[in-house]
Amino acid sequence: LDFWLDAMRAGESREYVFDGFINSTEWANLCLTAGILSGSDTKPTITRDPSDETIAFATRLYTTCLCREADPDGLDYWAKELSNMRRSGTEVAYGFFFSDEFQSFGLTNDEFINRLYATFMDRPAESAGFAYWKNELKKSDRETIFYRFAACQEFTDICSDAGIISQMPR
């Protein structure tokens, strides 16, 4: 405390002091512990163990995207990335959807839409929605459609239930 008071007495602004706090490792650690983003580029020096909900989220990506069980090392990696807010749910899902393994499936647009629904909405497509997205894929690429699905409220809710962030702030 004395350091910051002395800095202000020496003419430093409140903004300077504020920046010192929010860009500190202590702040980054405190925010991670609370499960919120710190708002700075400072990385925490602590890590959180993934919760059961976060592990279930990562497991679900394996089953909905890749249609297989998770390999232990991959599951551990993705769950830790999510738990420690190094990646958002959208970023991790992107890693699955645009992985070499997923791309090797050679899915049709219909199959791709069904995987998007299963992953981002945890339900099958309704006929009107399916027709809409099928038409949208004729006008756009899969990556654009992926991000549109990732922005839906249902996925935000799935991420929230898992205790992770759905998207990183820009």
C-alpha cells in the first residue's frame, strides 16, 4: 500500500495506480480463483483443476464432434485450457471442428449442420432451422456458420453450466 501511496504523492495519477493493480499477477490470480477474466494480458501464476462440469463439457466435444470417446491426454489438456480460462468454449470447439480428424470425415453440409446443432444447442435440428442453415451454407463458408452457431444463447448457457466462458472478449 505504501508503494502506491508514495507513487501518488510523487505525482502519479490514479489511473497509473489502477493500471498497476489490474495488470498485476495477484489480480490475475484472484480473478482466476473467482472464475472471471481479469481484463488484462497478465497471466495468472496459479492453475485451477477442472471441475466435473468442465470435464463433461470437454468430453461432450469428443462425442458430439468426433463421435468417439475422449483420449485421456487430450481430455486433460482441453479441460485444463477451459478451466484456467486460457481458451473459451468457442475456441476449443473450433479446435475440434477444424481439426484434421474432423475434416477427414468429409461430412456433407447436412451432416455438418447436424453436428453444429448437437454441439452448440444440445439438440437435433428442427426442420425450419435445418432448412435455414442449409440455405445459409450455400451462401457462406463453414467457418462463418460455425461462428454464428457459437454465438447462440443455447451454447452460452451450456458453457455457463460448465463454469467456462463461451467467448473471449475482443
